[in-house]
Amino acid sequence: MPDTSAPTVEYGVTPTQVMASMPGIDFVRAIFAGKLPTPPIMQTVEPFDYAAEPGVISFQSVPGFRHYNPIGSVHGSYAAALLDSAMGLAVHSMLPAGSGYTTLEFKISFIRGMTKDTGPVRSEGRTLSVGRRAATAEGRITDSKGRLLAHATTTCLVFEIPKEG
């Protein structure tokens, strides 16, 4: 009888030397394919249905009761985690081997609230500009009807990954 259970997700942090050895798009695709560990932060949002092209990253997630704030709706940190991840990975997908990034700042606008009944949401990050020292990207979260729920922009610092001695 075939195994129909969901694949086991391994959460962890990829060693720096492994990340540094790969072009960004290959690194992102390897995470999405389960060849590298899924970042631990993703345990909180459980993304699925990934797509990765240079400069454009998308995935889906389902907001749940566990994401609620004290006023009975999904906390803004849920959308922030999705957007920061999508935009950051979009930037990373454009970097050559040996380069990394970190978020310097991002701005988020919440358009529609989410609840446990919202259903799957799609997060997309898209680069605007990627230079040697800085990169910018934009992100959007939409519901299954294509309605905009939140959008954001980010500025990331691009840097050379230190070589271990």
C-alpha cells in the first residue's frame, strides 16, 4: 500500500558554508524542495505550494486560530512574517553564490483583516532593485478571490558571506 501521509518537514538552519556555495535561486529552490532544512520560523505559518523564479517568490499559507490576537482576528505578525519572508527570499533569489542579505527595514499596510475562516492566502515577494550593497522588494498577500489583504516594501542590506577560516 503506498504511503499517502504528508512529507515530513525538517526544520533547521543551513550551515553558512553550504548557503555561501550556492547561487541564491538554487538555495531557495533547495529549501522549497526539502533538500535543505526549512527555516524554523516557518513552523508558525506552515507555508506550502511554493514557486521560485529569479526575483519572484510565492507560497501559500492558511491563517488559523493559533494566529489570533486578543481582539479576535489574525495578529499582524502573521502577515509580517509572510511578507518579510517572501520579499527577503525574492532578494536572495537574485544573489550570486557567496552573497547574503538581511532586512534593514520594511513597511507593511494591512488592507483587510484575516480570520481562521479566510482560507488559504497567497504571499508573493518581487524584487524592485538588487545592487551590490542594497536591494528593494515589494510583497503582497491575497486571498483565494484575489483580494489584497496586505502589502509591503523592504530594503535589504546585501553583503558577502564571511568565509570560515
